[in-house]
Amino acid sequence: MLNIKTTTFFHKAMMLASLMLLGSAASLLAQKVPSPEDVYGFKVGTDYKLADYDQIQDYLEKLDQASDRIKKIEIGTTVLGRPMYLMFISTKENLDQLDKWKDISTKLARAKIDDKEAQKLSQDGKAIVWIDGGMHSTELAHGQMTSELAYTLATSETPEMQKIRENVITLLMPVMNPDGLDIVVNWYRENLGTPYETSRPPILYHYYMGHDNNRDWFMNNMPETYNVTKVLYREWYPQIVYNHHQSSPAWTKISIPPYADPVNPNIHPAVTAGVSEVGSAMSRRFSLEHMPGAVADNVYTMFWNGGGRTVPYYHNMIGILTETGHTTPTPRYYDPEKLPKYVAGGIPTDGTDIMYPDPWKGGESHFRDAVDYMLTATWAVLDIAADRRTNYLYNIYRMGKDAIEKGNTEAPFAYIISKDQWDSFEAVNLVNVLMQGGIEVEQASADFELNGKNFKKGSYIIYAGQAFRPYLIDLMEKQNYPTRFQYPGGPPDTPYDLAGWTLPMQMGIAIEKVPTSFKVSSKPVSEKASYYEGDVSGSASFGYALSVNTNASVAVANKILKAGGKAYKSGTTFKAGKSDFPAGSYIVSGDKDLISSLSKEYGLTFTGVSAKPDVELSEIHLPKVGLYKSWQANMDEGWTRFVMDEYAFDADTLHDTDLRSEDLSQYDAIILPSQRAESILHGHTIQEMPEKYVGGIGLEGTLALEKYVKNGGIILAFDAASDFVIEQFGLPLRNAVARASSNDFFIPGSLIKAVVDTSKPLAYGMQDTVAVSFNRSRAFEIDKQRKSGEGGKEEIKDAPAPEIEVIASYAPKDLLMSGWALGADKNIANKPAMVQAKYGEGKIILYAFRPQFRAQPRGTYKLIFNAIYEGAAE
């Protein structure tokens, strides 16, 4: 029998042997799990070195195969068909029970349980933390860094990493934009060692939206945002969502929370406090690890909705954005003798500011620095999530519960989106936008009456008493951005991003806000709201009538034309079946099976027309659109191209040389997306780009456009591009706010009221009052003293100016519908917002705003569609 001393010695020996075995196992694990360097042939962050997406995919696959602490899944594909991978990183035991942790996270986030169960689940569950890289592809470090993050988190045996794996399920999105990663990596490799080494590609690094891939997070127009949104708000409900970005302000290393004022009042205050708490953890870690240069309270606010780190706020999640310095693998030297006294708009660099207590003093800056700062910030996030696991799980429940209680006790109690809409197609699209973001929707099982109004079966009901009420309220109600001043008596503190985005206004949808509690017979909509049941009815010897009021008719007409059918547009109202069709409506004919299929796909009613109606009809062919695309990558061009594709237009890209050399007469309309006049005309200089990408359309391209329109073509110019057309074609117009002081007039991104002359063919199908997306946009003035001359030359005469027809104007008063505007009523009230100018045999259509801005303002799309069809009319 062993004595106490022997027993103690025996246990110590066994423990030592166990530790040695664990250490040996850990060592073996590290040996068999490949590091990024093993696969790429260089260490992540090495100067002048980048991995492309094929290399990253190869590494992720090897990592997944080698480690049981990682599970890799594909969550969808990009717009160009590349796979998007999500990595789950935790202990093997945790990964074996992913469904359990997902279920706990879901129940707590949705907050439909009682407090006792919530407390138990909070104790039992694991913190869920989302981390991503590679969203903005020209910010090169984070798309590379995530490979090392995954490897370290899976293999490191430090006590901290073990704690993180035990308590956190890390959802790592290594590359958010694979298409863009390859575009930028290939561009860098091609130009390495040339004067253009650190330049950006001359094309968008997302096929449609470029940098705006971080502006699509409530509309989910793109597959990339849709795929991620599904994971975040309908599957895993992380308590923390961390977006890596670049770059920090000059002479700093990283921008961290807390963020700048203001905060959106719809956000639960516990979210705001949680963001600051995570920021403090980052700041503390940088200080202790002797990594200077972390600055906070810098420009980025918590007001705007629609970004990768801001949408989580409205889902009771802590959204984190960091902006890390040094975006390129090319090193740079910052001379310490040139250290500025202030950075980031006024923060001192002497260490006296609480938001910048440990300034960076300059010296060599390398790509690896950015990687190290990103990794350190990530470890701070995961460490605090592991330490406060129970709190974060319980807090998201508490915030959800508060939202439910508020929705059940305060107005509005619900929103009703009835079947009776100007455009029921877009009404259902609005419902789906909300559902994609995790909003719960009901559909009426029978007709019902409420507050003296009748609603049909199938109307959508969205109760406010749900966990994501902040998201619902923020998207459905007008924004009231606060007026703040830089100092007493000083200029206004203008919004960082958009200030107004209310979806029903943008999409032209009527909603019924219910001020009292109620219940009607309804059923939940599970996956997706379906378009209302379409119908094909009546004798159709001549064709089928489609209302111009719905955007869907445009897509349908184009698809029928592509299939060899026919389409007409009416110039006046007409009757078909029992329905009256407004001027501008369509009559289509074609394959019956296709028509039946399109009716179901779009929820459209095709009403038979037995004989050609005795009204003005114009036959239209499938429009061929020329879309100008500068070598100065332009997001507005990308969004325009997206809308053309979504609505089945036949659109060609026209580069500068195409405008100079192609036969432009083949195009029914040419679109100039919003772009500065100087940029369109001159483009890049030789100092900025290789020679093949230098220059704009120049005089030759301008004359080609002038010849095109004089010979009967149609040009559409959006927002800033209207300056180019006015200047070069000598139109009797001017931008009324071109010289307005920003202290007197400024609208950074808001919804402004406009009135539309619906008697004009360009406005057929429009509502007479609409919200237009005004983003540092324009207002026109007709200059009766200015007469157009040849090649853009001006002649000032008393002779009558060329005919200018006003299609839409800004409202006479109360212009601000949602957001923030300085001097709107004074500077743009009653001024034209859309005009048509006859020019030779053709027409120029100018938009003072962007009618397709980020594919959000569906209520102004028809102002584009009608203009294109004018060119396609036989």
C-alpha cells in the first residue's frame, strides 16, 4: 500500500507525463497542420508578396483536412461564380456540437423564451463571433491576414488560445470578395517594379458595385451580401461582428472604437456600450504589447444603416470596424522629423488626447505591420468574448426582449403592406428585403378591416414586437439626422455617410402604420414572400396588356422581345378586359408557355387584348443600350449595369476608344452614369496609369456623342455627368447649386421630395410625388440667355433658347423626406430635377440626381426605362 509521500510523488509524475504527452501532441499537431508559409512559399505580410484566391482556397482546404479544430463550409458563390467559404474554428468537441450552439444562439437572439431559460442557455452556450477579411479588395492586408489567423487560432496552445477555443465559436470569413481579391492581386503583380506598383485597378473590384460592397447590407442586391446576411441574421446570430478594413488616418496605425457621434437612437444603448467596451480591450492590448498608433473617435459614426458593421447594431449585435494602416505590400518610410502636430482631423500627436494616448512617431512601415495590428485587434476581440461569454449571450437576449416589449407597448404596433399597391411587385420585394435581414413577417389568411380600412387576404403584416424591432423601425421610418455644429456658432458637423434611406419612400410603397394593438388571422411567412399570384386571362388575338405602373412589366417585355415576341407601348389610356390601363402601358405577344411562366415568376396579370385598340401605339424593339464605362472605375456605372441586367436590357459597355471608333447609331440610348465632367473628358494621366488606360473620351469622343444625338440618338446623363453634357453641348442650363457654399447648402445623402409631370411620356407609370436619392447632387436652372452652339461652343444671344422640357422638379416646400439637409428649401425648391432637351434630331435627358442609386430607389427606375424605350420605339 502506497504511503502519502509515494502517492503524491506518483500523482506528480503522472501529471508531468500527461503534460509532456499533451505538449508532444500539440507539437505533433503543429507539425502536421500546414502554415500559410508552407503553402504560399512566403510568410503572410512579406513585402511585395500576395496570395491569390486559388492559393488561399488551396490553403484553406489543406487546413481543414489537417485540423479537427476547423470546419470549412461553402455558403454560396460570388456574382462571378467563385465559392465563398466560411470557417468554424473551436475545439473538436465544440465543432461536433455546432447545431447545439447554433440553437442556443438563435433562441437567445430571437428572445422568445423566459428569463430563467435564457440564463441557463447563457451559461451553457458558446459566444459566437464573426470575423471577416477581404471585403474591400484594394485593402490588401486583411484578405491575406485571415489565413494566419485561422492557423494560429487552430494550432496555438497558449492558455489564451485554449480559452478562446473552449468558449468561442469563431465564424471566420477569410475572403468576403474573392472576385475582387484576384483583380487587385493580379494588378499588383503585373505592375510590381513599375511606377504604377501602388496604383488601383482601372476597373471595379466587384463586378457591379466595387467599394459599395460595404453599402449593400440591407438591400442584399448581390449574392455576396445575401449569402453572408443569411448566416448572420437567419442562422447563427453572432453576438459580435468584426469587419476588418483599411486604411487608418495618415500617421496612425489603426482606427478603433469608440466611434464618433452621433449614434442612431434606434440602436439599443447596450450595443453602444458594448462597442466601446471592445474598443477599450483593443486599446489596452495595443498599449501592453507596445504597439503605438491606435486612434479612436475618428469620423466613423453609429448612425448610418447599411454597412457590414452597422447593420448588426440594429440586430442587437456589437458591430466592430477597424481601419488599419498600410494597404499595400510595398513598404514606405515616414520621416519622424515630419510628424504632424495633429492627425485624423485635429487629434494631437503628443499623447495628450484620451482617444490617442500612444501616438505612432513614424519610421519604416511594412505590410507585415498591418497584419500584426489586425491579428492583435482580433485576439483582443476573441479574448473579451471568451471572458464575457455568458454576459454577451445573455445581453443579446435582454436587448431582444426589450425590443419585443417595446413593440408590444408602443406605437407603431405593426406595419401593413397591402396587396393594393401602385407596384405590387416592388411591395413584395420590400417584404423580402426585410425578411432577408431577419424580420419576421405574417400574411393575412383572410380579408380584414382595421381602423376603418379594408385589407385583402394576402396582405403582409409585420408586427413590431420582435427582437429585431430596431432594424424594422429604422428601415420603415424616416431618418432624423441631428443637426450638430463643429463648435458654437461654427459650420455644421455633416454626416459621415448617408443620412436618410427609408425603404418605403425609396421604393414607392404605401405602408399602413398601426397605432394600436391588434390581432388578425394570419400565418408566418417562412422563407420568402411570394409575388402575388399572376394570371393570364381573356382573348389575346392582338396580345396581352401589362400596366406601366409596375417595374416588372419592363423585365417581362424585354424577355418576351428577346424570345422573338412583340411589344407595344401606348401613348394614351386604353381598356382591356375589365381594367383600364394608363398611358405608357404595354401590349405584348409571344410564346404562350413563356407568357404563362413569366406571369408566375413576376406575379403579373396578363390581360388579353382581342383587337388592336384605337389608341396611339408605338411598337418597340428590344432596346440596345450603350453604357459608358470610364477607366476611372465608377461605382455608379456598375450599379447602372446591374439594373440593366436585372431588367433584361441588352447593354454594351462603351469605353473611351469605343465612343471614338464604334458606330454609335446602333444604340437606342447611351447612358452616362454619374461621373465628374473632368473625369469623363480627360480620365487618368500618364502619371497615374499605364498608357492604355490614360485619357478620357476627349474632343473626338465628345464630337462622336454630339453627332450621335444630332442624328436622332438619345443620351441619358445621371447627376454629375449632366455637368459634362451641359458644358460640352452648350445647353441652356446650369447647375443651380454649383457655387453654393457648403455652409449654406449641403445634402450628403438623403431622400428629397420631387414632383413629377406624369403627363409626359418620360414619366409614364410614375407616381406624381416621389422620393429621389440626393447625394451631393444637383438642381437645374434654365438659362434663357444661353444658346447651344457647335461642338460645345457657347453663344450668348437674346434669341430663344433651345426647347427644354421639365419632367420632374424638386417640391416647392418641405423637401426633406428623410435624412438631413442644409438649405434645401432655399436653394433647390421648385427647381428642375429632370429635364429633356431636344438636340438636332435627338434628345438629351438630364437627371440632377441618381435615379438608380445603389439599386435602392425603385420608385424612380421608370424615369430610366421610359427614356430607353423612347429610343427603341419604331
